[in-house]
Amino acid sequence: MSFKHELFAQFARVGKALSNANRLELLEFLAQGERSVEQLSKVAGLTVANTSQHLQQLRHAGMVSCRKEGLKVYYRVSGDDVIDLLGALRAVAERHVTDVQHLVATYLTVKDDLEPIPREELLERVRDGLVTVLDVRPPEEYAAGHVPGAVNIPLGELEQRLEELGNPENENREIVAYCRGPHCVLAFDAVARLRERGMKARRLEDGYPEWRTAGLPVETT
Amino acid sequence: MSFKHELFAQFARVGKALSNANRLELLEFLAQGERSVEQLSKVAGLTVANTSQHLQQLRHAGMVSCRKEGLKVYYRVSGDDVIDLLGALRAVAERHVTDVQHLVATYLTVKDDLEPIPREELLERVRDGLVTVLDVRPPEEYAAGHVPGAVNIPLGELEQRLEELGNPENENREIVAYCRGPHCVLAFDAVARLRERGMKARRLEDGYPEWRTAGLPVETT
DNA sequence: ATAGTATTCAAGCGATTAGTAGAATACTGA
DNA sequence: TCAGTATTCTACTAATCGCTTGAATACTAT
């Protein structure tokens, strides 16, 4: 009978790792690919020491692994099952925590208007050459892996680099934007801006990590 | 940008619900079906007040719902996505927390010897009438739902009621036992005992909640 | 060696959490 | 109405958690 108790205690250790907003944010960044402690601390707005401590908690919970290269230590999620877990967590929060629905409704009012496109559908259209895929994440994240054929224009440079997207002969070609995940605001923003310019733009239903773990093809460099 | 932070804070609320061993145990029982506060407190070995408090935390995280009937309040998981989340948590713990592997190896040394059978395979064999399915959970849980055609013999009564399983004309008929979930010891025990008697017994890979949420047929009463 | 950099460790604080115990609430049946 | 029962609420304590600060470690380049 103590076996059972021990087992639940170990499961709870993984649960604990998920019980803090900053750790979840770190995990989401790690889901994009390998990152150093310093990068992570910047992006999450935490001190380096604090970030390091969170990362070690995640490591004890078996959710991330690390590798040392020279001075730097690079962390990564330790398997696709971790990304699945994050997805399941998100799903429950979205469906059952009314505050999340409220938040999403408040900040992403245009959510339904953006007509998100499912992964499989996008893949088909890419194969048929019907769409231009736009990756609005920072170049480092794009370099670590992206949807095949996607054009990388970080959100901040979108306005200046519009011509990279447009095909003069076919100005109504559809653009599908994606970013880090289903709640990342980058893609929402991009679609809104493109539409302001009269372009036909939609959003991928989720982000790059989900694309990759779904076993769909990816491209690097 | 505060949107993002708020969102992670809400996800963390769900994570917090998963961060305590007792709450996870309560959730596992709830995954079997509806239960009153008193039942839950008994089975988890907690005081009623404490159980009630845990349940309310789970409710605020949107993981359980409740319904009042007369004096009693019945709790239940608020959707199949919650069961998926528990499964994902278990999967990560099993694959990455070495202590879990150690625990399982120590207490369930026979795990591999029991040749667990996957859900789909069992369903086929049941259809072909090749196996006898044995549900070793308590009668209340059996009544709330079980694998079609399964015989219910709680573990404690197994030795006395062996004849309900055996077919005199075909003593080598295979028996597949299942219980609450992949780490519940009931089915392990049952298989071990049946094998001691020279019977051909195996274990279902996971338990009843997983069977049900996989969309496989269930039977009640 | 030495200086510089990335990360981890250790100690300490305020805030949060798990649990207990006892009172309060809500409902049922006599 | 009143007694009995299931659940929830309200303090309260001990333990844990998140974060900060400053020192320690590990590695690189000069």
C-alpha cells in the first residue's frame, strides 16, 4: 500500500513542476528547441540564478535535460511526451477554467475571425503550392526548425518586408502565419496586420512544437 | 504582454491542482466514476474536511464538477480531457523520473512477465469469444461501468470464486484481468494468484478509465 | 597563472500550502 | 420543529516555495 503512496508522490513531483507560471513559460520556450540559461532568463524576465533554480526543478521532474558546451549549459525538453503533457494541460485549462476563456476572449477577440487552419490542411495546401507560410518567430527559433518552405519574418519587421510575401502576379495568394504555440500572440498580430493591408491571411491552429511532435515534416537552417 | 503572463498563471492553476499526491489519488478514484466526499475521504485516508478542501481546489482548477443530491455531494472529473491529462502526466513520470522506474521495478517485478495485452487486442479477442475478462475492482466501481462481458470478482474473493472463471471443458481458456489503471496493483496481484494455480492469465495494459475514454464499448450494472 | 564569463550553490525572507480542529451550513426524516 | 448527517467554512500551525543576494564553481582566452 505504501507503493501506491510513493507512486503518487512521484507523479506529484511532475505536477509540482507544472505548478508555477514562470516554469511553464520556460517550458514553452524550451518546447521551441534548445536554449541556454541566459537566453531563458532574458525571455522570461527572471534573474539568472532564479532561472537556474527553476530549470533544476524541471530537471528533477524529468521534464528537461541539459548538455554543457564550453561555458554554456543548454537545456531542452527531454521528450515529446513532455510537449504532449503541456498540450493536455492547455486543453484542460482552456476547456474548464473560465478565466482562460475570458482572457482569450478579451485579448484575442478576433480569434474566430482569423479562421485558424489545422495542421494537416496546411500541409496539403503547402504541397499543392496554394499558400505562403509565414513564420513570425525570431530567426534563432526559425533556424532551429520550421515548417518546410516557410518564410521567416519576425513580427517587428513584417511591415518593412511585405514584398517577400507578396507575389505580384497573384496578389490574392493566401498567407498562413504561425508562431510558438496556440496562445502565442505573434501569429494573431501578424494576421491582423496583414489583413489591414487587404491581404488574405490566416493563422495556423497551433504552433511549431505541435507541428513537429505531430510527426509532420520539418526543415532546418 | 501581461496577457501572456496572465495566461501562464491560469495554466499554473491547473498545474497546482496536480502538484499534490493526495489530490492525484483523489483524481484517480474520480476517474473511475462519480463519488461522494465521504467515499473519497475513506479511500484516500484523509479527513472529510481535508478531502473537501482538496476537491474544491480541483474544482477551481476546472478538473472536477459536482452535483448535490440530498445530503450528499457527488464529484466527478469534468471531462475526458482531464483523464488524458492524467495519462500524459503518468507517461512523463514513467519515462523520465527514475524513481518511478525504480519503484515499479521493485514492487511490480513481474511486470513484464505478465505480458500486458493492449486494449484493442483485448476487444478483438472478446469479440471472438477467446478470453474471459476479469474485473477485480470493488462491486460499486464495476457497477458504474466495466468492459463488456467482464466477470466481477474483487481481489479478496478471488480464491473462493475461482469456479466462476474456469470453464471445465476448456481449462486453458485465457483470463485477462484489469483494474483501475496501469499502476493499480489489483490486476497484477490477480494475475499472479491465478498463475500460481496454473491458470493462463494476463493483464490488460491499462485500466477501466483508459478503456472508456478510448471510446471502446462499456457496459453498466 | 589570471581575468572574465556562465552557471550553480547556500542562506535568508515573506508568502503560500497542507493539514487539524471545531463551528457553521444545508438538507432529511421523524 | 428538532435531531441527525454530509459537507463546507474559519482560524491556526508547521512546512514548503519563490525569489533575492552574494559567494562558489567551472570553463575559456590571454
